[in-house]
Amino acid sequence: MEEKNQLIYNYIYNLSNSINKKYGVIIDNSIFNSVVNQYTNSLDDVEKIKKESQTEEDEVIRPSSN
């Protein structure tokens, strides 16, 4: 489980940094920690977690329709 948690942390960390570099600070520490905590010790498959976190990140950066 520890190795899986480290993979999750690293994946979300890298994804957050990439988004913040491209769009400015969108993923702050509280959002980052919330996402990491949501998936840490999860019984879900790592690939499923990656897909879900990518979808959540896409929703954060998607331009509003207003």
C-alpha cells in the first residue's frame, strides 16, 4: 500500500505542477492535499485513480461557459 500511496502522491504532484506552470496557480496546497487524501489508502486501482484525478483536474481548468 505504501508504494501505491507514493505513486499516487507523485502522480498528483507532477500533474498539479504541470497545470500550475501552464495556467498559473490553480492547484494550491489545500486542493493538492485534498486530492491526495482522497486517494491515499484507496483500494482503487492506480490507473483508475489516475483517470479520475485527470478528469477532476480537467474540470478545474475547463473554461467556464459564461
